[in-house]
Amino acid sequence: MKVTERDVKLVRDASLSRVLSRSQTIELDYFGSISRANSRLRVLCEEAYLKVLSTPFFGQYLYGPGPRAKEIVGDRIANLLSVRTPSPQLVQHSLAVTSLRVTLCRAGATNWRFEPQVTQAFIWKGNRYEVRPDGFVLEGGTPTFLECDMGHVSLSKFESKLTAFRAFNLSGALGTVHGSDEYRILTVTTSDVRKARIKDLAKRLEVPMVAKTFEEFGINLPGGWS
């Protein structure tokens, strides 16, 4: 099998996303049809660059990095790979992040980056902080950090996330890393009630945030997991 540049990019995508559905590989423009996707994904699995993750709660095969992914994704990504199968909650979250990525990029957002590529640790006023968004895009030139909230994180932990972003900006670290003091956080969550509570947190902390539900974005979440 000859590994193409597109194959390498796809395996990197699967590695950094943790998991992709077949339809998502098409939405991300790797394939132009279901038959082409099925054919190439099958070969990549046979060669162990990808592996199939099956679940009774989702109608398609899901794909994650296989044992040989480390051979082609580069050392930096290879060091992030785990041999463990993602938990059901992590699979659901990963699929949601990719669906949001597709939606935003189709609407004109650019410069997509994955969580490991935008995680930043820093010290401010003697305290250590870490910002770990689920993804990153530029929207109209504005750095936009993405949070896919599945409702599992307590509000106190979500407040800690927002506090870290506030410190990231006030410390000057955001401007140093992203070249801009202007930013926003886009949080997509599961219900209007949850959205209202998160917006209240952001308002109290004076953090620039837009909150919407997955339904408002037209994103259907695979369910049935606990």
C-alpha cells in the first residue's frame, strides 16, 4: 500500500480528534462519496494506520488511530497517542467537537487547531494556570476558543476554566501567543438551562463568551451512553 499525503493528513486528524465517524471524514473533504470513504478507510484499517471503534449507540463505524499511526503522524503527535480505547463519554465529546469544527469552518472560520495545539500553561501573580480549550478558530480575525460542554462538568469546574481564560488575557500571555488582546470563547452546550447558567458565569467574570446549544447549531449528538 502506498501511503498518500491525504492518508497521512487523515490519520493525523483521527489521532488529534481521537475519533472520527465515516460521515465526518466526508464532511472534512477527505472523500467525495460514501463508497470512496468505505474503500479507503477499510484499507487504512487493514494496514493498521486506523482502527475501527464500534458501538451499539452509533449507526456508523468510528475510526481512531491504529497501532501503526505513530509511523506517519510525526513524533509530536505520536507522543500524544494512547493505546487505550476512548471511553464512551470521550467518544461522544470528540464527535461533537468535530461536528462543531465542520459547522464553523463551513461558515467561514479559519485556522482550525486542536486542543493539544492551543493548550497553554502560564504563571500569573504567583499562580499557575492552564487554558485547555477543545479547539480554536479565527472568526473574522478574532481568536475564538471553543468549549463543547456535554453537561458532565460541574459549574464550579467550568468557572475555573473561565477564570484561567481571564488570567490568560490579563497576564498578557494571550497577546504574546496569539498576537491579539481581543478574543472570545464560544461554548456550545446541551440545553437552554445549562446555557443560561454558563452565560451568567461568564458575565460575572467579565469573560467575552458566546453560548449556544448544539441544537442551535444543528448538531445532533449520538446518545445512549452513560
